Amino acid sequence: MSSIWSQIHSDSVSSGRQTLIHRLEIEGRPGYIIPTNKFLRGKNAQSRPIDQTLSYHLKYAFQFHPDSHAGQIYRGAYQGIGFAGYNFASPEEIGNPIAFYLFQGATLAGISPQLTFDYEWNFGLSTGWKPYHYEKNPYNGMVGSKVNAYMNMNFYFRYLLSRNIDLIYGVTFTHFSNGNTKFPNAGLNAAGIKAGITYNINRQQNYLSQGLPGYSSLIRNFPRHVSYDLVFFGSWRRKGVVVNGEPMASPDNYTVLGFNINPMYNLGYKLRVGASLDGVYDSSANIYTDNYDYVPGTYTPEHTFYKPTIDKQLALGVSARAEYVMPYFDVGIGIGANILHRGGDLKGLYQILALKIKVTRHSFIHIGYNLQNFDTPNYLMLGLGLRLNNRQPRY
């Protein structure tokens, strides 16, 4: 085995420094569906639990050569696009969705010259679902839309089998949701295992040279600084109210608009922390309807839902933020509370998960999700951002 790696390193040196390593990957992911609602627990047309899933994945990725600036700063980082097909063993009620997604991963720990422990996230859209319909698909109170967001996180081992071939195996966690854009939106969650094989198209000229003779670091000292992100976002959502102790969905779509002013202290190449001033107009906040005798499960499209005055739909909050910085993408989390509001739906804590897709050095696409009190889906945050005083070194 050592002779293989020596030859690969020799190829790398003789060919000069390469910029990118390209690769193709196929995976299988069997999993267990977490029974978070009665439909999955057995209240369905089959009268049995729906608890198994199987998916296949075809992926393309590129990786920075480890002798490049980015390859040394973001060890083992790779990114690409993927396609997946899902089977939930209930095609009549759920469908057999397909997903298209972006992904990124990197090495968490090197265990041996041939074995690493890595992570990877996937984010995209899935289609082909069979949504709830009160006549045609009445049991499926889980999914209300034909298109849903797809999110996945996995941790795995990568074994370098030969010049071109890697074996991968690990665990995976998946979530499907429509972001509260349609009802119902119980979502589907699954946990499972993954196994696959990677073909590295040109790695014979791009061996991981860190630690080998002749290796010299290209990493420069990072200039710690404060940068400023300005984000403007919008989306739409559905909303329900509780009538006589039972939830009742409004038939209307509601507009959400907002902004974030987000100073962040850049601690290094991979981490920034800070705070954010968060303003939002949520036209679904504090809606109400007549207090009448509502029969759960009945369909009442003619019933009127009322909006309060606009001051009860505006809020200004403050949140603490942290972002994991990688090439092309920043992944951020936040937790905050509205400090100026008129109560009701705008009280309590809110949580934010956001993906920033870098377009230029000073601009990005913002895709986020807002959750209330750690358990209630709130709204999507789809927008554009501007980054000021970005002093992160170019690589």
C-alpha cells in the first residue's frame, strides 16, 4: 500500500500543483423513519407503521488540491451537486420523491494515511410527493405540497482504497419540509446509514501531500476584523389558529418580509460570531377568526380569517449569531427574541438556521428558516445579502 501512495505523490510533484480534484460518487442510504405523527405510526390506508426508507444518490464534487491555499485552510473540503431517489414503501400515499441538492463536506480527523473521518451536509429541493387531499389522500396529514425542501447531515469514514477509489460508510440524518408554505407541514425525519464508492477522476496527479517531504504551508495569518452583513428577505407562509381547543388552518397565503443587520467578529478562516438586529413584517401574525363551533377535520373554505392592525404584525428583535465559514458557503445559526412587538404570536424566542451562498466577495444569496420556541415552524427567509468590510484573505 505504501508503494501506491509513494507513486501518487511522485505523480503529483512531477505534474506541478493542480487546482482541483474532480470525483463521482454513488451511495445507498437505508434508514428508519422517525414516527413523529399518527400517519407514520399506522393511521394510514395500509393500517401499519411506515418506518423504512431507502435512497440512492449520484453525486459530482470537486476538491481543492491540498497544496493550494484553500486546500490547506479548509482541509479536505469538497462541494458539488447531487441527485437522489427515495422510496418510503408507501407510493400511493407518500409517493417516491426525487431530490436535487447542493452539498459540501470536509475532513474532521485523519485517523491514518488511508482513513479519515468526514462530515457532509446536503440542501436542496425534492419533488414527486403525493400531498394531503381531504378526499383523494385523507390520511396523509404529514405532507401538504408536491415540492419540499430536503436537508441532510451525515458523518462518515472515508477509506482510500487505491489511486482512484474510496470506500465511504457512516450515519445520516434527513429532514423533509415545505417551510410552512402549505398545510399540512408535519415533515418527515429519518436516520440511517450510508455506504458508497467514490471515483476520483484525476487524483493520481493530486495526492494529499500534507506532512510529506517537501510540504510547506501556504496559510497566512488571519486578520481578525468585524464585517457587516445586510440581509433583505421575503417569503410566504400558511397559518392556523386554535378554535375551541382544536387547530384550524386558514385557506390564505400570508406575506413575510424582513431584514437583518448583522455585525460579525471574524475569529479566523472558519468561524465568525456576533449579533443581529432582526426586523420582520409577518402578515399572518395574530390573525383570528370567529369563535364558533368548529368540527375537527371539516373543510370550511368560506370562513373568514381577520388580520389585526399592522402594528401587531411588526417586530424588531435581537439575536446572537455564529457562522461556520467554508469555500462558497457559510452555515449560520442564531437565537434571539423580539424586543419591540405587540405580543401574541410575536412573543417568545426564535431560532434561525441559514445558508449563505457566496456570489461575489461582497454579496450572497440567503436561504434561512425561522423556528419559534424551538418547536413551532415559523417561516422561510429567502433573500439577498451584502457583506461590508470583508477582509478575509483571498485564496
